[in-house]
Amino acid sequence: MKTANIPSLRVEPELRHAVEGALHNDETLSSFMEQALREKIKRRQLQDEFIACGLASRSKAKRTGEYYDAEDVLAGLGNMLSSAKDK
């Protein structure tokens, strides 16, 4: 597959120096930027999935009339967390 370029990015000198200072020994600025882009894309995809799941849940609750009290849900999650810590 043929690769493509991403347009150059203009930043303040302070940001460039901060990035260069954060690079690992075997890391280039280009590889850092590519990884940052990949992570941001993944984060956006996860956010979109989370929102879609919430909207689907809301639609199901409206359709079925089945709702759960937030305090009950949080208590149940707290119990699950306590059980997991005990193991």
C-alpha cells in the first residue's frame, strides 16, 4: 500500500521543544506524531461507541419503560468492585 503525507503542522517553538524533550531515545518526531494521531483516533472511536451505546440504552428504556435508579446502579457497581478487590 502506498503511504500518504499529512500536512505540516505549525506550532509555537515552546511546544516543539517540549515534544522534542519528551521523545524517547529511539523515537523520532514523526513517529511520535503518528502514534499521537493513532491514539487520538482510537479515543474518538471509543467515545463514539460509548455515546452510541448510551443512546441505544436510552431508546430501549423509553421503548420498554424499564428504568434503573442511579443509586441502585452505583451500589451494585460498588458491590462488584468490593468483590473483585476481595479476590
